[in-house]
Amino acid sequence: MALNSHYVLDNEIEIVKADLKEFAIHYTIYRENIFFRQSWERRISIFAEDAPCYWITFKNRRIGGVCIEPNLLSSFFLETPFQDILRVLIPLKKFLIHCSDPSKPIEAFGILPYETEHFLRLGFLPSESRRVMIRPTEIFEPQEWGEEFEAVAPGMDQIDRIAEMLHESYSDIDRIGYPGDNTIDSQRTALEYYFVHNQDEILKSASTIIYDKQHNNIVAVCLISLWEDLPLVSNIAVMPQYRSRQLATKLLKKAVTVLKEKYDVIRLFVTIGNSAEALYYRLGFYPGLEQTTFHLPLRDRSF
């Protein structure tokens, strides 16, 4: 269902198709910089040309914005001085249900902590919460791996073995550490994309695979990518039986040290509740606001 440019949601609230650049400017000003984007240009260039951006108006006055399309709501914000989130969400939910395919999930992405209570009151349930963390790059002491392990640079010839290792590392109780579909095929596809799009030598030098020499198994991996012109921990994982041996700490310290030559900061994404979050805090990563993905159960798609 393609949406029109203007909808009357109730006798006071309407949504009107927004100019993309103007929407991005207002979104950037009135919504926290949860991704730690380092420049104004980068912050306002995040929306695709076909993004379904709408102004929210109250009594013909603009009070915020939202990206909305069938089965999906995101990028919700209100502009000061208007702060009545629930007053806006009630008609937005009704409209979202009306325009959505009833056979598909309805989801709300990127909901911030001060907004979550209102989504919960309207019957939305949380699916996952994540945050971005950031720290300065820094020169640490050279990392020693010991006689048991060997550290090598990752390459495309290792994709199958890395995919199998990641699949096992993110299985069962460790599923919370990986936000996507955890199959060997999906891991392989993600790795193929990673190696094609991260060819800079400094990224290769900052990334590491750890082998158990005795069994010739990959036991840990850290892959550094470039995201929005700054380094990102694309993936870090340690096989369950090799944890509590400081491997993840050493991998991150090496990456942070290598990247210091060219970059001032490094970022990562973490799922709230992942045990690795404590490690990142200990290593000096600063947390951004968490953002939650909600879904609307079938039983709450009515008024």
C-alpha cells in the first residue's frame, strides 16, 4: 500500500509528507545523537531518498516527525515545547494498523528510553534493545597470545571457517550477542560483504583471527570495518570454551592501538543483556542511549 502525502489522524493531529533535507535537519536537532556521528553533514545525510518522512502537526502547527509506512514506524521525534508523546502515539498507532498488512508483523524501530513507556501502554512489546558505544583510540602494550594460540590476519580464504565459528559462538544461550539470523549461510553472506567492502590496510591490520595451534581451530575473531568514515567493531566473538582467557580484551586492545595511527575513535554496537557489554565498559567504551525495537501483537491491533 503506497501512502499519500497527507492524512488527517483525528480532529487535531495530521501527518504531512516532509521535505527530506528539512526533515533530516529537524530530526538531528530534536533527537539525541545516539550513534555518535561526528559531523553535522554526516548526521543529516542518514535518510535514503525514498524515506517515508512525515511531519506531525497539532492544530496545524508542526510538533515533530516520523517515518511511517505499512507495518513500520521509525525515526519518531517531538519538537519542543510539545511533549505529549501519548497524545501523538494513539492516533499514529491507529493509522499504522489501518495502513498495514494484517498478515505481517507491525514493528517500531529506534524507540528511545523516554518513549518506551508510552509504546508499552499502547500494547507494543519489546523485541530487542541495542546501543552504540564509543571510545578514543589509544596505544596499548603489545598483546601476547602465548604458545597455545596464533594470531593471524583474516582473509577471504577463511570465510567458511570463520562462518562456522561465528555460528557456533552465537548459538543457544549466546544468541543475544548476534542481532541477525544466525545460520552458517547468513554468516557467510555477511562475511563476504565485509571482506569486499573493507579493503583498507589499516582495517586488515586491526582485525585478527586467533587459532588454537594444537587443534588448528579458530577460537576467536575480531573484524574491524569502516562505518560512516570511522572504524567500527564489525564482529567480535570467542568460542564458549575459550572465554575468560582475556582473548576478547586483547583483540580489542590490539585494534584500538592499530587504529590510533589514523583514527581518533572507534565505535561498536551491543545488544543490551549481552555479557560482552561489561567488557566494553571495562575497556573504556562510553554508552549511547539504548534504542528498542517493538512489535505489535495481533491482539493489540484494535481500539
